Amino acid sequence: SLPAKIASSSHQGGGGRTLVVCLAPKEQSRGESSMPNISEWPNGVAVCLLSQVLEWGSIPQRYFLSAKACAGILRRAEKRARSLPPLLQTALERVVQTTTKDKQDKQDI
């Protein structure tokens, strides 16, 4: 089943990028469609937390969000008066703050 194929954890990489979702390495596509069969998801599942579908380890940079993308997600959520899950909001804010602080530190040198 799909939930069994997905590792459970979260990860923030270097350069202010935050991992959003990545299938477990042994389950990555080998040329076939990478779109999961949604019907494999258990019918009784009402909520899926972001922290349940993220994984640790060596993750390719293409799976990370830039600080600009994180800021955009936060900005749009605020503009639409929508609340993000607390862990997601904290992760996005940290990426934006860390990148902003790094830029300020470089300007001070």
C-alpha cells in the first residue's frame, strides 16, 4: 500500500531549502509513471500529516523549496486568511528567517 512505501520524517537541507515530499528511495520511479495510484490509500484515513510523508537522508536538491518559495507559501496563506499546520508554518518561517539572516550577515562583512 502507498502509506507503507512512504518514509516518515522531516528534513531541512542546506541553502535554505526545505524538503516537501519524496518517496522512499527503493520506491522511486524507474521510468514508469511516478503518479501514485490513489485508490491504494486506505478509505479510513481522514488526515495525513506532512511529517508522516517526509523522509531523512540524502535528498536531491530538486526536492527542496527555496526561501523565496517558502515566503510565497506563507504570504499566500496570510492573504487568503488560511492557517497552515503549525509544523509546516514553523519550517517555512525558519527557512525564510535563516536565509534573510545569512544575507544580512554577508552584507555586514
